[in-house]
Amino acid sequence: MKKQLVKIGSNFGIIIDEPLLDSLGITIDTPIEVTIERDSLVLRPVRTISESDAAAAYERVATKHQKSFKRLSE
């Protein structure tokens, strides 16, 4: 897909079609990380996890691997 830069004030931007954003689960509120990789400009959605989801994931891992963690601590 080819896109043309557009002037936005004293900067430039790229208009990204809504179906493309929808396919990646990106909304107007999704932070986007912009990086350069070799000769490419790369845009990636920043995925965040809530504190409660992180705590729940920790509990699942800690419970599942409790014996292994115990052996490692000895």
C-alpha cells in the first residue's frame, strides 16, 4: 500500500485507512510507537496491560510453577 505524506501545520503526516487500523485493533486513543529500522519507518501500537491483569497473570504463573520456584530458591 502506497501513501503520500500530507502537510499538517509545520509537520507531515500519513492518513491510515480505518479498515487497516481496525484489523490491528488501533483506535484514536491507542498510543503509537514510531521507530526507524534500517531504511524503514515503523509504526507499532503500544499495548498496555492493566495492573489487575498483570497481577492475575503473575498469580497464574506463580501457582503453576510454584514447585520450580521453590527449588530455585533453595
